[in-house]
Amino acid sequence: MGLKKSCDRLMTEQDFLLTWRNIILKVVRSGVKWWKRGWRVVFMGEFQHTIDEKGRMIVPAKFREALGTSFIVTRGLDQCLFVYPMQEWAVLEQKLKSLPLMKSDARAFTRFFFSGATECELDKQGRVNLPNNLIEHAKLDKDCVVIGVSNRVEIWSKPIWENYFQESEESFNEIAEKLVDFNFDL
């Protein structure tokens, strides 16, 4: 009897996966962008770009539509900038508001994060004008790297990114093993 229940459950899971596969194929074939369907944004990829003397950077074409014409740029961790589409910023804003006000670390982090946040817009050429305080925070020069990291985009100084990537690459397997502590597996 237990084997029959297991088989029935397996068929149910297979049906579930087939249903989702069909939904995904319909969306892909229809040409409808997934972020317009109310799904969460997923950014990925690495792009080499430059910042001009006026602080303008071309946003990778792959990211433009998902970011929208208006988005938030703020100080990131590890000396980079975080870029959030408005809907992701709203989710993050609620999480930050839920931090305990009586904890000094929570206040410090929230102040740091929000005080650096700026609403930015794309111009007609797909460029964003980065504020000087954020350029200084990330030590951005002419050459930069723009990466997609799940729900956000990060902007890095090219030398800082190369150094960070090299160090992370060397310890990637060790980091992956530690993620098991967070119930994460690839």
C-alpha cells in the first residue's frame, strides 16, 4: 500500500512539473516578458562598461526593461553599488522597516543604506547618471563591471571586481559547502 501512495505522489509531482513547464513555454513563446506577468525579477550575467566624465553609464540592454525607466541605486556591500527595480526596492524597504529600532546595528545599517539611496532614471540612450557620492563609495573610475545578482544589479569598479572575483573563485567550493548550513543545495 505504501508503494502505491508513493507512486501516486510521484505522478502528482510529475504532473505538477509538466504543468509548470507548459506555463513557462507558453510565456516564452508568447513573447510576454516574465516581469510583466507579476513574477519576481531575476538578473544574471556580467558586462564590461565604462563611465563617462559626467558620471553616466550605459545600462546593459538585457537589464533595461526589467529595471524600468526609474529605479533605485544605493551603496552596496563589498564596495559596490546595488541597483533595484522599484518593485524589489519596495520589498526590501519593508524588510528594513521591520528591523528593531532599539538595536544600534539595525539603525546604523538602515541609515547607511537609505542615506545612499537615490532614485535614478534612464535617459533616451539607456544611460544612468550616477551621483558623485555613490561613485566615490564604489571607487568607480572609467572602467566598471555590471553584474546581475538575482533580484538586483551590482555596479563594481573593474579592478575591485577582478580582485573580489579572484578571491571568491579560489574559495568557491568552500563557500558552497558552508551553504549547506543554510539548507541550501545545488
